[in-house]
Amino acid sequence: RFDHLFSTIFSCAYSDLKIFLADEQEIIFFLKDGEVAEVNFFTKPFAVSLLPITEICAGVTTKNLHWELDNATLKQNFPNAVSNRLKNSEIKISVEIGTLAIYFCFSDSISA
């Protein structure tokens, strides 16, 4: 249910632990204040979405996405960094301020 998913995402995002949520088709993890992630894939995801968990995520930079970000500000109330495409088998993402959820989808037909 959506209410459980919403609760889980925000509980994990505000945890002091490094949490990755994954199933057969999706992965989500969180970057916080000054963190950088570099991910290498055996299988390229169908879509990559960056979801601001805090009101603002500032200084967001990406490498190897179709639509790159360079020191961008993402706002929770205008989530416009969704459904991007990976150029090759690796990605680098950083955020200077805020908590950013990084979502990978490995199928173009997610079933409920």
C-alpha cells in the first residue's frame, strides 16, 4: 500500500543508518549533506530518478545521465528530476545540502 511505502521511505531517509531498499525490479537509497555515490551496473536501469526528501536539495551534480545536473537545486514540491536515462554502466551523484533519494527502475512495466 502507498501509505506503508511512504512511511518506509521517509523513515529510512531520516535514519542514521545507510539503507538500501531493493527488490527484483527497483532499488532506492539516500544521499545526505555532502555525500557522493558512484554505482557500476551489470544491467543498466530503465530509469533513474532523483527525489528530494528534504524541502530542498542543493548542489546536486550527476555524471553519465542523459540529462545531467551541475550544482542544481531540486525542490520537494517540484520533483522534476525523474525518469532520466543512464548513458553507460556507471553513474556518479552528489548532493551538497539535503537528503536525496536515488531510485533505479530495471523494468519499463512495474506491476502493482
